[in-house]
Amino acid sequence: MRRRLLALVLALATAAGVSSAPVAEAAPAAKHRITFDKYSLMLDGHRQFLWSGEFHPFRLPSPDLWRDVLQKMKATGYTAVSIYFDWNYHSPAPGVYDFTGVRDMDRVLDLAAEAGLYVIARPGPYINAEVTGGGFPGWLATQQGTARSDAPDYLAAADEWLTAIDRVIARHQYVDGRGSVVLYQIENELAATGVAQQNYITHLYDKVRADRISVPIFHNDRGRNGIWVPPDSGVPGTVPGKVDLYAWDTYPGGTCRPDATPGPPNNAPDWGLYGPGGAKGGASASPNTPGFTAEFGGGWFDYWGSNGTYPCTAVRQGPGYERVFYGTNIANGLTIQNFYMTFGGTSWGWLPAPVVYSSYDYGAAIDEGRQLRPKALTMKELGYFLQAVPPITKQDKADPVTPSSTAVKVYHNVNPDTQTHFYLPVHNPSKATTNDVFTFPVSTPDGAYTVPQAGTLRLDGQDAKHLVANFDLAGQHLVYSTSEIMTSVAGTVLLHGRPGEDGETALRYPREPKVEVLAGNVTSTWDAGRGDLRLNHVHNGLARVRVSGGGRPPVTLLLADSPTADTFWRLGTAAGPVLVRGPALLRTARFHGGVLALTGDTAQAGDLEVWGPGARISWNGRPIRAWQTSSGSLLTRLPGPAAVELPALTGWKQAAGSPESAVAYDDSSWPAATKTDTASTTKPPAGQPVLTADDYGFHTGDVWYRGHSRDPVPAQLSLDYGAGGAGMLQAWLDGHYLGRHVLPSALPAPPTSGTATFAVPAELRGSGDHVLSVMVRNNGHNEDGDVNDAHKEGRGLISTTLTGAAWKIRGGVADPVRGPLNNGGLDGERAGWSLPGYPDGRWAAAQVPAATAAPGTTWYRTNFTLDVPNGHDVSLGLTIGDPATPRSGGHYGALVFVNGWNLGQYLADVGPQHTFVLPNGILDPHGRNTLALAVTGDGGPGNGLETVALTNLGTVRGGVAVRLVDSPRYRPRPGG
């Protein structure tokens, strides 16, 4: 354990630019300080710019892949990760908490520290996050007290959760020298501000402190409304609360049209130095604390019934949006920025809130299949820049700058200590996408200039540029540059700009230096009067310039267009940083015994060029031969991935899966639904029993009801039910299928409950024994965003017009390994039909696609074997139907089980999702896998299961080692 703790401390020290000299193992864990002022967070007195991305481990049920995502975040410039902890994910019942397997939160926090990322911990109790109940466990819906208030029963439950999760988080605090947690959030988007909520916020703060959480605490305001600011903020109109920092969230980037194409951009807001009251500090609602966006839009979720907007969102909130909106935040002095989402992942099983379907891709920088989108590489440009220019952590507004074109505005700030100047040219207004050429004045201790002196400077399309003046960089003095600083290592600086645009860089020297153009077309001009060396070029590929002499250490300038700059990676080692060009990803870098050991991925054969310590290199554990270049680098070639062949899915078997619909079905062992009181916000009519599933302990997925009555049945039978977005109900009367009802899907407020009405044939209406069999699919509990106990809206049946009925109910049983959200109450789920090893030898052979289907549920099973080449990471998906058609028209849905894990729900007539990510670890890439589909629909021609195929979502040579997740096989129940 001591070795592991030491490794974590060293990893963070390297990431923060702190000395990583060896520390004696026997020494006690170091103690660290976290402080802050209006400019930034300070760790041990060093200012930090927290450039953070949101990642939810509960949306990736393969813990070894957490390392993959966190390494990708670190490699693409993030310095921190924000992590929600979902109460519902860990607690199937009061007093029961599971932090093992895919719920091992110690492990994800260890991996974050290993990757060199600070952590913003967000355990709620309420998190929203488009998860069922907003993170509340299903059993909380049976409480009488109002949630998110000072109601005693709710506070007792919240304290129970915080006690459990805080034990984990407290073990990983940066201040204790044992981890990397630097900030802690209580609650989330709590807009109600009454006495009950004021007491609640105070209670949470005191509880967390009592649990030994000693890092700064904040709340995330839903919009920049000044709700729950620190008590000493003193800003009129704000709501003080017991917190240390003020933070807010916002999603201002523009929209996608209904046809899933990008709409026009919005203007970037000024929240901070250039906003109302900006002179008071980084966030005017809290003038004494850093500007802090706990969630800034990194995409947007998609909803049931849409046209599939994730690709559009990835463009709308893509590189141009990032440069303009995140850049405007930087210019406004916001030094803690968290982008929601950076990896969205999958709301697998019954995790989704009613509005979202299984994919939570979010249009994020890292897609659901763990592939880097182009926007991830722009995040790398920005993140590397922030790390390369430390003075940006302390900015004041400087003198206004008037550019030559009114179509452009320039933000101008200065660090009061170093006099480093920062300029951010953007369009005026910032939502414009025109092509504008301009100059602007630069005045620093180095002198006054009109920039550029030669060539042109332009903004073309949605764009912004981070330009720096009067800054000491890699042993050089930068007077100014119209190229953007990306990063530097000893003796090498990487600058970049948009393809085809001019770049101009001025460096100051005591005497004229020697200039060697190693590659590309670069001109140089020496101004003896000022001592300026001016370099002019066009951003086109990669130009290389060697500058030596002149009274400063030699330096190699790498002048790249932005796409070329995006092929560079930078990581720290104990011997200094390393800069790498070429591979699809650089994961880790370690210098030991004279060898620079690198790990990473290649998506195709290509160059590996390395600037860093040592003259020997290994890649993914194998020594490689490299050649010294005139640029001071080592150059070699790396192979790309091997071809991957995926098997066709054949050998299907099927079995009927709705035995509960039969009149003769034995329900004698089912619980009787006889309760007369409920905490649900949807009460039954007077005289009818409580039927809501939560009251009987069934919180997820499908629940079955059987009502026995001797009364006549009306000609029209109405069933009131709650099921969440796109939830559904199926009904049978005396074994006769009445039909299916699906709740409609539409934003902004899709209905989560409804009434199913069925015509009853005359021959079924008379007196005598009747059995009404009803299945309700619960697509999640409402979130409680408005503090109105919305999560208590009933799920399952609420009431019926069948009189004189005695009701029985049955739902799912939590899987002890896969957890409380994996299974619902289908008979096949309870019998283990989704599990590997189930003896399906007597099932009938099936044809997929199926021309027709029976009403109700039909199970399909097959097995397939994968043989992914060793040393490769292949991300696979399962595609049902035609991805080009969001809604196929077939009236059915399918639950997707792989090796017993419920990885998503397909709804053919609702859409839009067709492809379901199958994470490695759940999936065995080197062995046999079991696929089971529970297909539920109206039956008849056109409503059968469509084509089903494996899909390659991305292949690289590299990846991380992935162990198989524990996936228990079928075991016969005792006695049968």
C-alpha cells in the first residue's frame, strides 16, 4: 500500500510541475494545503488552472476501461476530472451499500491520481445527471418527508449515503497526501432557497466536515443566479449558504435543428472580468473566490424519439465553439472550468432518467465507444496552452484594445505580477462566422507594436485565438506571437494556427542570433534597435526553425497548422517532460535506466518522433530503434493495427417470454397488492388499493400485475400507469391480448405517465372469473430538479376500471454482482435466460431477422466467439436494424444482454438509437460471449426482430490491459 500511495503522490507532482525527486518510502504521507483567492485555486501556494472534464464511472461498467478514459483525458490536456457518485447505483435497499466490482469507487479515484488528474468529487446526495431519480435510490420514493429538505427521514437517509461514500472520498484527499481530490460538491442545482433548504445545505456541510472531508466545499448553481454563495460574499441579491466556493453551470452553445443538423451559434457570455460587476473578481456573485463553472456545456443529451443528435452536437459544440466559448471564459478569468460531458458513456440497464435512452454519448469529446472526436484535440490545444503559460492563472483587465476592424473585438488582460499580456480576438459579435482580417495594438514593457507587422491576421468562421505577449518561454523571451502557444519542453516550443493563415512571432535577444530553417518556408527579420527577431510564415504542415546564440539557450520552434499540432502529445516524467508527434494517443511516459518508456495507440502506421530525455525509446514495452534528427528529436516508425474480422451472429434460438399472460399461470407466490397508503405523488382513487411498484420493493424495469375479478368487465378498459419517457404497458384479459400503449416522446416535457384504453370484446365482458394480466415497463423515475418530490411519481399501475379485482404484483430481483439496476421483472430475467450458460438446448431454432412475432415478449439467444489480436483495443457495438432510420416503424422493443449485463434498450418505433456499445471486460474479446435479446412488442408481420450485427466502432494497436468483469453464469435454483 505504501508503494501505491507514493506512486500517486509522484504522479500528481509530475502532473502539477512539482519536483518529483525520489521520496523515502518510510516517510509519512506528505501534507498539502489548498487555498484560494479571487483569481484561482492554490495547491501548496502554487496557482492552478483546473481544466476539468466530467466522467461518470457508473456509465462504463468495466473498471479497467476507467484507466483508458482517464489516460485519454490527461493526454488531451485536462488537469482534472469531475466525478458524480450515484447513490442509486450503490444502494439496493436502506442500509445496504455496495462498493465492489464495477462499483469500486476507491479504484476510480486511485486511477485518477495515477493518471495525474485532480478530482472534483460530486456525491450529491442529489445529482440529477439524467439518471433515474436524479441519483436517489428507488427505495427513497417510499419516504414521507420531502426530499432535498430538512425533513428528518430524508436527512437520515442522506446521512447514511454520505457516511458510506465519504469514507471512500476521505481516503483520497490531496490535503492528506493520499490522493487527488481537491474539491467536493454538496447537492446539485438546488434552486429552492426556503428555510428547509437553508437548513439542509448547512446540515450537509456540517455532515461532510464531520466525515473528515477537509477540501473546499461548493454547490453547483443551476445557472449563474447567485444561489448558495459563501457567507462573506456580500453581493446584494445573492443567497448565502454554508459553502467555501461559488460555482454554477450553463449550456450556452447553440442547438441542433429538429433534422439533427447544426443551428447557428450563440454569443459567448461574459461571466467574470467582462461581465456585470466584473471588476469585483472572477465571478461577481462571489468576488472573493475564483470564477468556477462546475458544468459548462461540452455537448448535450439526446432524448427518446429524437432524430439522433449526438453527431450534430459534436459539431455544434465542436472546435469553433470550444475556442470561442471556453476562450471567453478564460479571458473572463474563470480558472476552474469543468466540461460536461467529456466522456458520456452508456446509461446501461435501468440507469437512465425518463428523458434519455441508453446512449449517453452526449456529443462529448470522447465518444461512447471511447474514440477521440476532433473536439478532443482542440481541448488538447487549449489545455496544453493553459499549462504552458502559468501567468494565466492570475489576470486583471488591461487597457482596452481597439482592433482595425469593427468586426473583431479583442479581450486584453495582464498578469499583475509578471506583466504577461493576454489577448483574445473574437468576432464582434462572437456568434459571427465571417472571414475578417485585422490588426491590433500591443503595448507591453517590451514596447508598442501594431500586430502583425507583416502578413495578415484573420478570424475565419467560428474562431478565437489565444495570443500572448511579454512572456518567458523555454529559455526565450516572447515579445508577441500571432501563432498560439501550444506547449514546450526543454529547448523546443510548439506554436500553431489555422491552416493557410499567416503567423508572426517576435523573440527578443541581447544580440543577433543564428536562424536555421530546418523545414518549411519561414522568413526572419532582425531589428537591431529593439533586439527583436521576427519570424513570418504560413501555417502549413510543420515548419521547423532552429535559433541559437544571441545570448540565450538554443531553441527549436515547431510552427504547425492546428491539425498538425493536434498530432503532438506531451506528458511529464521524473526526468522532465516529453513531447511526442505521430501516434493516435500517448498514454504514459516514464524515464528509467536511461530508457524513455512510452505507451500509446496507433490507428495507422506512421511516424513516432520524440523530444525528451534519453537516447533510447521503448514503445508499449518493446525497445525500438530511432534516429536523431536535426530538430533535436528521435524519429522512428510504428505499425498500425491489424485487420479485425467480426463474426456474423447466427445459430439463434428463441422461447416465448410472457407466461404471466396465460389464464392458468400460477401467481399464488406473488405478493398481494393490498396496501392502502403510499408516499407516491400519484395516489390511487378512493377505494382502490395502492398498486405503485415502489411500494412493493420493485423499482426498476418491467413489473407484472395480475388482477382477479368476478365482476363484469366494461366495454372499454382503462389503465392509468406511470412508466417514464417512452415507457409502455401491455395487457391481456383472460389470455386475450388487448394491446400495447407507449408513452409519447417529445421535448421539453415528455409525459411520464398516461392512460391506456383498450376495447374489450363482448365475449370477454360477462360475469365470472376474469384475469387481467398487465406488464408495465418502467423507464426510470423522474428527476427531482424542482424540489417537488417528482421522483415519487408512481411507477407501474396506478388504477384501473376493472372493479372488484384482487391484485398480485411481481417485479425484478437485484443481481448481487451486476447490481440493482441490471434486471427487471420479466419471467426470463428471473429464470436466468439472459445469463451465459443457460441451458437453451430445448429452445426452438430462430430466424433473425424475424418476419413476424407473437404479442408479448420473445427471447432470442446466441453465442459468438471473438478473436481480437493481442495488443489491440477494439471497441465493438451491437447494431439492430438500419442506423440510417431513427425509427423503423416496427412496434417492438428489445433489451440487450451481453454475458448477463443489460447494456441497453432498443425501441424500434420510438428511436433513435440503433447501436449499443459493448465494453471490453463485459465483452470477452478473446473468447466466447452470450447475447440475449428480450424482444417485446405487438406481434404480427412487420413487428419482428430486425437484423442484428456486430459493429466495429474503432480499432487501435495499443490500449490498456482489460480483465474480464465478473459475470456470473447461470446456476439452477435449488429444487429446480
